[in-house]
Amino acid sequence: MRKVDRRDFNLGLMAGLGTSTLLGSREAAANWQPDQPIEFVIMAGQGGGADRLARFVVKIIEKYKLSDQIFVPMNKGGQSGAEAMMYLKRNAGSSNVIMATLNSLYTTPLRTPSLRLDIREFTPVVTLAIDSFLLWVNAKSDIRNIHDYVRAVKAAGPSGWTLGGTGSGQEDSLVTAMLEQAYGIKHGYKPYKGGGSVAKALIANDIQSTVNNPSEQMDFYLAGKSRPIAAFTPIRLEMFPDVPTFRELGHDMVYHMQRGIMAPANMPRAALVYYEKLFTKVEKTPEWRTYAKKKSLARHWLKRAMLKDFMMSELNAHKRLLHNMGQLS
């Protein structure tokens, strides 16, 4: 005789629904498809790490025909990502809006409480990868290591040395502050709309250094136009085996970037299941795995159940980090 368990009892209590109705609703959820184009919101300008990743994901979806509807990338990087988060907030309950995340998901609401953004109200879908940060200079520079760098920045001062970064008060400026605090230096900081613009500015000598993600500088690096000095990672990156970590250099500075997908509050469960399945398929493609390796992304696959805990851990970590650096009361 088959053992009776709690699930049998619960189904018995749901007599008002009926077994056929329950199974029908499950089947409907499993077969749900979007009936209009999907707005793929990006929390930064064009050319940056999040933008490149989102647009590459769209190419994979199109190549393998994973969706009958098109995914439309929408750059909303204003106010350090607040523009994107406010858009997500206004679209609560929507089935056709998703967002590619950066760490400004945490820092912007913390720095600007007047926005009244609570990320706990959003719906996490998946985390695809973890991105990293490196300190970069133009390859024509005489700077070869961190000692050269610190000496040059101190000699130039903030009026003579400009470090470019994406936005103000988000990831790049936070990493810059960590660097300044550790080495007792001060840069002039110039914000740009996206990491791609920052990378181009370095090569054009409009700025003297950056803390770009690998994907943002990779093309210039491979062309011999930019030089990585040190990495904000716990161990050396596979694509940069000769580049030391700041931990090796005596400063325990480790900082990473979440590359994930977020949905609005109250997204219908059927839609959420659809997107989770879709991105599971994306993550398993050889194109994605090759992209992750070439762009020095650490594959970090998390679904909803674990992602909520991960998000809260990251939120608390950023709160502590901002407080310790005097950027949060």
C-alpha cells in the first residue's frame, strides 16, 4: 500500500478546487508564454559590463529561438541606476519587464533613502555570474605596478590625476574610495554614463586610470592599448595570470559585481517560472560559457530560493562597507 503523506492530506482539503482544476493550473503555469515584447532594462549606459552582458544574452535567446517574443534592451542608467529601479517599481505585477542588475541595486537605495526604494519588494529571478574589478592605466603609461601608480597619483594630486568611473556613488566610485583609503591617495573622479565610455576615455587619455570590469577593457587590453595593474579579487584571474591581487600586495581589498536578473514586485508565478527556465537554458549554452571565460566572469548560478538570501547578504555587506568608509551614517 502506498504511504499517505502530508501532500495527500493537503490535496484533500482543497476539494473546492478539485484535482483536475489544480493540475490544470499547474499545466497552464508551465506552458505560459509572453504575448508581447519583453523590456530588458539595464541599470547603466551602453558599452558597460551590464549592457554587454544583457545584449549578449539577447543574442543567445535569438540564436536558439528560446522565446517567441523579442527581448528589447533598454538602458536606464540615470541617477546611478535609480532610473531603472523606479521603472521596475512602476511596473509591479508586469509579466514583460525584467532588469539586468549591478551592485547599484544595493548602493543607490542605501545612499539615497529619499527614493524610497526597497529591493526586497522586487522579485529575484537568477544570478548568472560574478564580475570583478581591476585597476587600469593606458598602455603608453610608464606605470607598471602599484608602487609606480601610487607615486604618480601622489605627485599629480587630484587636480592632475583623473580616474574615470561609471556614475557617482555606485560601484566604481566605491572601489575608488577603497583604493584611496588603502594607499592614502586622492584622485579627481570623473563620472561617465557607462563602463564602455570609461574604457574609451582611458585610451583617448581623457583620464589617467579606471577600475573597469574585465569585459569593459578586454578589447583594448587584447589590442595592447591598456594595462591592468592589480585586481580586486581574492585570487588571480585566469585571464590575467600575471596581474597580482591587492591582497597579495598587502591590502585585503576584494570587491565583486553581481550579474543577475531581477523582476518587478508581484510578477505572476507563471511568468517567473518562464524566465527562470529561459535563463537556465541560456546558462547551459556553449556561447554563454565561452563568453563568461573570455570576459573573466565567475559563473555563479543561483535560482530564486538561494538568491533571496544572497541578496540580503550583499545588501548588509554593502551597508557595512559604506558605513566603514564614512559614506553612510
